[in-house]
Amino acid sequence: MVDEQKVREQIVEIATQCYGRGLLVAGDGNISVRVAPNRIIATPSGVSKGRMKPEMMVVVDLEGNPLEPSDYKVSTEWPMHRVIYQARSDIHAVAHAHPPYATGFAVAGLSLDRAILSEVILTLGCVPLAAYGTPSTHELTDAIKPYLEYHDALLMANHGAVAYADTLEKAFNKLETLEHTCRISFIARALGNENTIPDGAVEKLFEIRERSGAIRPEARTGQVCAIGRAGEEGSRRGDGDGNEKVTLTRAELIELLMESARLLN
Ligand SMILES: [Zn+2]
């Protein structure tokens, strides 16, 4: 039997940390924990994450209907949580925020898909960018749905980030790791050189990660992230006659165009 009072206190603790770490401001973001298949405890709408109290938490079913009387309402962004819980029975906690570096990536149209830090490959894997969808509508849930099976964190274009795990602590860690990595990537890009780990070494990291069960093996086959597969594809492309199709992510295309523009200048 889950101690729901403890869950409420843990959500407040994590919300306070999100606020303290600057991962969100004012009434931004929302956190939830699934305590039974159709019973979820979530942060209330419109209250700053820096001023939450355990008794303010709302208890809802998967559809977002209140299961206990409360002065507070669940966030209008509830459908984002619902679609994650529906897609993944292994997920029991969701943390959504607008961390400045991760959200900066999402505004710039970039996913976190380069193998730059070995520990991030081990714990988080690559983080794709889902297309823009108006928050609280099916546009947003439709945009994130295709990635849920393969990834444990997502960037949402012109919006923010969401991370999810079997426990709230792990979901928060993933969100924090995502923000920290976007920050490091930003600094490396600002310094002019973002070197990546060699493909062979990335493959070894994938193996360690899958053996340890730290991350879903499915993440390796994620549709948008090419970590560890770039080499394979590159060599396959090299064998062609010049008519073969080449797939680029939006970020890669932008980078290619910017590089060409630089060369022309
Ligand atoms: Zn949001």
C-alpha cells in the first residue's frame, strides 16, 4: 500500500528543488506520481512550485477527473501526463518544466542527440525534439506520442521539457541531467567546438547501459536519435552511386546551411 502522504511530501520536495534550481518559475510546470493504475497525485494548477504544500496536491484519475474534494484543480497540461502514463505501464512519475537551457534548445529547434558525454548516454540516452503543439490540446499529445516508447525525456518545441521514470526521484534526475547537458552543449558550441565520442566507444556505452537496465533497449532504435548509428549509416551511404537518399534531422540541416553560409562569406 502506497503511503500517499509521503508521496505528497515528496512531490513538494521535488517541486521546491525544481523551483530552487531555476528549472521553472511562477506557476510553470507540473509534477505527478501514479500511486495506483488509475489514481495519480499531482501538483495543482496556478500555484508557484516554490510555495507548494502537501495538502494542496490534487488526486485525479487518468482522465484528470478529481477523486477527492479539493480547492485546487489539476493543471490544464494534464493530457501530457495522461498520454505518458497510457503509453508506458512502467512509468510512475512525470516531471514537466521549462528549464532555460533545455527550453532554449527546444526554441532553437535542436534535439539533444549528440554523443558528447558518456555518463549521459548511460543514464539518459538521446532526447528528441517533438514538434510544437498547443499546450493542453491533442496537438501536443499527438506530437509527443511517437517518442514515448523509445525515450525517457523529451524536448517540446517552443515549450519546454518533460522527463518520466518509475520513481519521481529518477524522473527529476533525468530532467536535471537534461538541463545540465543542454547547458554543457551550449557552452561547448559557444566555445566553437562540440566534439563527440567516437562511434565505437558509443556502442560500448550502449552495451553497458542495456546490461545494467538503466535505460530501455528500445532507445537504441529511437526514430530520431542517431547516436551510435551515424557511423553505420555513413559507411552505407559511402557505398552508394550518388543517388542514395540521405536523412538529416532539422538541427543537422540548419547546421549544414549555416556552415555553407559561413563558407560563402
Ligand atoms: Zn509547460
